[in-house]
Amino acid sequence: VLANPYFEFFYYMYGLESGTINVDIYSGGIWNNLFTISGEQQTNETLPWLSADIDLGAYSVVVQLRIRGLVGNGILSDMAIDDFSIYDKPEINAGVIAITSPNSGFLLSDTESVTIVVQNFGALAQDTISVSYRINGGSPVTDTIYSLLATGDTMSFTYPATVDLSVFGNYVFDAWTNLPGDQVPSNDSLLNKLVINDSTVTLGDGLLYNTNTTYPAPYGNWYT
């Protein structure tokens, strides 16, 4: 018997005329819809598959599940599903899923913001999550998210203190959660995000210049 039963699968919906994916459950002699998603979800062929994670905790008897795919009105309606599992979701489980800033660029400053995205993977809501990051393997910087994250929710968090990336070169960022009692520590961390502070723009003739006024600042109107 599963304490926190969930049904997970991955799906791909590419095409402007994409249709609908439904997940239904048969219980008590009737079919009920648990999940529906419609329309294009991947806007190009290189984007990753998405996952659906469906709570089955309201059903305490033997049930049946079915997935229905309804194509769109034209040929631009590619859909696929894969990697099904029914599993016992851990109660306490959170992790960093993205470092959204800083990003590589030209002439990064000494006041760059560090922003991460945290997801609650667990079955219990969380309202106090300690989060840390480090640069180039240095000392961790730690702060705390005091916001309610329901199961499956994500949240963007920007550290109040900025970082100095004004020296040209490479910076490797690691970020992770420090949630007491986390039952799946393997998904706490996001490691090795590379941020490059570029110092010059080198064109094919070997000169270092940029006079293209269509570039956003600070790219336009300078040369050496």
C-alpha cells in the first residue's frame, strides 16, 4: 500500500495544431478526468519532454487509469507519451531546478543578481526552505525562502546580496537546498552552471570593435 500514491508520465506536444492529452481514472463504476492539457507545449523539436505528476491519494481502492490523446485539426499535431510510473511520493523533498541569473554576457558588473528556482517535489507543503549557492567552489552563501510551496510548486528566489563578476573570466555556480529531513538528497542540487564575462568582441578581420547600433547596450558604438 502506497502512503502517497502518484502517477507520473512524460509527454511531448509539438505543433501549432496540437490537440489534447487527458488522463482519466475509473473508480466507483465511472470514469473521471484527472488531468488535461491542450495545445502546443514544445515550440521547437529541441525542447525537453515535460512531466505530469498526478495525485491519486483520494482513491483508496483498486482503480484503472487511461490516457487519451485527441489530435488537433491539422497535420501539425505531434504528440507522444512515455515513461509511466505509479510511485510513493516522499513527503519531504525539494531541490534547485534552475539558476536563471546571472548569465554569460559582455562586461558583467560588480552588482549581478543571483536568482534560483526551487521546486517542492514532496507530498507535504513547505514554507521554510534554506537555499545556498557558491561560486567556483568557494564559501557558500545561504538564505531562506519563507513562502508556501505546495507539492509540485516552483518559486523563483533572488538573493538580496549581489555578486561581483566584473573581472573577465569564467564563473561556475552551484546551488542547492538544505531542507531538514529531505528524503531524496540526490535532487537537491544544480551544479556547474557556467557564466562567462566576455571582455571583447573579436570579428573575422582580427579587429576588436563593434559599431552595430542595433545591438543593445553596451554592444553598440564602440571600437578599438
